[in-house]
Amino acid sequence: MTGQEKMREYERRLREKAIPTTRISGSGRVHLEGIGNISISGSGFVSPEEIRISGSGRLPGGISVRRMSCSGSVVIEGDVEAEDVKVSGAASVAGDVNTGSMSVSGSFSAGGRVTGKLMKAAGSCSVGKGIELEDTLQISGSLKVAGGVNTKNLVELRGCFDVDGKIGTDVFDAEIGKRESHVRDGIQAVNISVRKKEAEGLVVFGIPILGRIFRSGRLSTTDIVAKEKVHLENVSCNNVYGTDVTISEGCIVKGKVKYSEFVSIHPSAKLASPPAKSS
């Protein structure tokens, strides 16, 4: 039996186990015969429906519950499945995450894929094998994905992001932070908007007087393809396609800009060739 087959068998046996209802105060563990332990330091509640941890915890892979919440830190040694996941602090998952709704404030990492409906994170987020959501992905902070990102509704990114694949969605909306961001295989959506982060504080006639001034970051990618509108700032890419296309300041387009109804090019934008209207 290979290592992967052993892991699948281990997690199958875990799902067949009934998790005993237990309250923990101080530190303790819940033993699952033939599987391992759920260990908690701090306080917690464990049941077949819900796992709550305040402090730190370590869980075996294959856990499947309706709700999971962690305030502090948690390590999951394999896959996890929960309709509702809430993390305030730090969470590390060795395998895949399947969830209806996930909310993270702090840091989150998954060695496998994240699938489900909705994911919101404020802080840092790292995913090993891609994100696939039925609805929305919203990230404020940093995002690193060793794979592609696909959602049916919205991808909203605020900060810096590195996606080692393609982003596909209905609406892509990004405000890029002060560091470089990358999407290796391009962005495809109905509407696409990429903007630089504005200065914070008191601004007079467009000039920051008080507060912080951010060095503008940049998004680098390949092709940007929109069925309808495209608005780009501080983007370096190969080609741009859309119905209404706006190439604003700080942009570099190394290939073609094609539009079918409207185009606007900022004087400081650098294009390899003039925009062309599609027939």
C-alpha cells in the first residue's frame, strides 16, 4: 500500500468514527481508537457537530463536522471538511479543505486544495493546490496559490497576491499593494478592474500632505480577457481583450490591445502596438 493509499484509508476510518462529545478546560485530548488524538491546550468543545478551540489544538486528518472555530492556533494533519470554518489566529491544514463558508483573520495555510462556496481572509493565506469556489473569494492582505483560482461570482483581492495558475471568475476586482503581484496564466472574467493603492491620510489637490504614502506595486501576468469591461492601472501583461478597455497610468502591454466598442489609453501607458477594434 502506497503512502497516499494509507492516508486515504486512515481518513476513511476516521470518518466512520463517532466523535465523542467532550468539553476541555486547561488541556486535554479526545482519543479516537485506531486513529489518533484531538489535542487541545486552553479550552475547547468537541462533538460530532462542532469543534471549538480557544488556545491551541492539533487534529488528525479526515475530520468532518458541521462547524469548526479556532481562536488561537490549530494544526490539522490531513484533510478537513466543515460547512462553516472560522479562524482567528493561525490555522495550518496538511491536506484539502472542503467548506461551505470559511472566514480567516490572521494566517491560514493548506497543503492541498480549498473547495466550497465562500472564502474570506484578512491577513496571510497560502494554498498548495488551487482554489475552487461556487461563489466568492475575498482576500485582504497576502495570497499565495500554487495553482489556479476559479469562482463563479467574485474574486476580490486587496494587497499582494501570487497565483501560479489562471484566475477565472465573473468579476475580478483587485487593489494591488506596494509589492509585486503575479498571476502566471492570466485573468479571465466578465469584468476586470485592477487599481493601485491610493495614498492614505490628508490629500490636497491629489497630493498626499499627511499620513502614509505607499510605493505603488505592480501586477504582472500574461493575457487579460474580459467579456465586457477592463480597467487597468500599474499592470504589465502580454495582451488585453475586452468590449470597453481602459489602459491607465503605469501599464505596459507587450502584445495586443483589442476592443469592440470603447478604448482609452493613458499617455504614460506603454503599448507595443496601437489598440485595434475587433470586428
